Amino acid sequence: MKFGAHVSAAGGVFNAPVNASQIGCEVFQLFSRSPRGGPAPVLTKEIVAKFKSAMKANNQAEANIHAPYYINLCSENNKIRFGSISILKEELARASALGVKYVMTHLGSAHELSRDEAVKKVAESVSKILENYKGSAMFLLENAAGSGNIMGDKFEELSVIIKAVPSASRQRIGVCLDTCHAFASGYDLRDKKTIDQTLAKFDKVVGLKYLKLIHANDSKTEFNSHRDRHEHIGQGKIGLAGFKALVNHPKLKNVNLIVETNDDGWGPAGDIKILKKLRGK
């Protein structure tokens, strides 16, 4: 298990490994394009080479791309839904060119659709994204906190989506589990016992073989709050005992952790230091 954070790629993706190294990352996450909109910066051969060189020079074992925030794979507006599919196809191609391991995405909001209708649309969208995809990067679905009508807060929904993907494409899909989102949507993670129970539930419903990455975020809000409010490690409602058990869980030893907390003085660098101190204890 390695630790890292979401880091800036301002000025070019090749700056991300440098920024990651400076805060103690062993692995990291970045946006390859603006998360708010607009065209993606072109990845020339020179930029790709510079990124790969920076990965080695800064001792970064792995990079991951987070998709833009505006993705909605179950929108009733086809311009939005098919636009989201197109963007995610692009991100997988960009990730494969850079040698990035995973691309993870939020699934979007059902709005006025029933949950069943929305899950079906998401599953269709994911299948289209992976149709004829031959790249090296894996596509990850991120769980949600359960606020509003956002999709993917329950393991059952993630399972239905994965199982709906044609078997030929299923080896290219996985799950990124956000601890804050899971806690907010009713999966307890406060100690070893509850983590064992949550992982057992995930294994039964989805399958631990699909758990590829963890977003390690404490929660500002109470258990089952359905609110997505990230907090620094040990300073929230999950607490240090939960992260200690998570970091040292035998079933997660090959799953890396990415911190997504604010750079507010303590910052992700402080969270990474805590995770490193917990490792092996």
C-alpha cells in the first residue's frame, strides 16, 4: 500500500509528479484537463515524454486521473450524457498515453429519473465508454455520499452497473472507494470491526477484486449524514482508529490510498505523514 494525494497539474501534466514529490507522495492523482469545462490541453509526444521522465525523477510509483466534475452518465439530456461518454473516452486515451493506471469518475445525478432507470442509463453509458477500448488505463467508478439523487452511493448500484458491462470489457472496470462518501452513505469505518464488516459487505455485493483504489478522506459530518464534506485524517468523525485499521488491513495491502483534503496549512502533506506513521502499526 502506497500513499499520495490529488495534486495540481497547472502549467502542464509534467508538473504533477514534482508537486507530488514535494508533499511526500508515493503515488498521486491529477486532473488532465480543467474539472470545470473546456477543451483538454493537447498531449504532444514531448509532453508525454516529459511526464514519464518526471515520474521517474520524482520516484512516483503510480499516477491516476480524476475525471471532470460535470460528468453525468444518466442525464436525460443526451447532449450531456453523450458528451460525458466522449470526455471519459478521451480521458482513458490520455491516461493510456501517459502511462496512468486509473481514471476514476463520479457517475452523475438521476434528477427526475427513478433509481432503476438511472442505473440502467449509467450501465449503458459505461458499456459505451468501454466498447472497443484497448488502452492500458483502467476505468473506475467512484462511490457517492448519498446526497440528493447522486448515483453510486450503495454497493448494490455499483454491482448492477459492473455486471451490466459486457464480460469482454469487465476486466477494464473497477471501483474507487471514497472513505468519506462511504461513511456518509451508511458504511461504518470507525474501527477494525466495522471496517471488516464493510469490506465483507463490499466483497459479497461487488467483489473485492474490483476494489482498485481508495480515496482516504475523513468526514466532517456524522455517520450516515449523506453529506460529502472531507476532513483531514483523524480530525473527523471516522477518526484515527478507523484509518489505522484501514491502512493495515491484510485485504487492502495492494490497494493504494489517495488523500483529497484542502491545502489549508495542514494540507494533504500532513495527512500523508499521518498515514505513513500508521502504516505497520
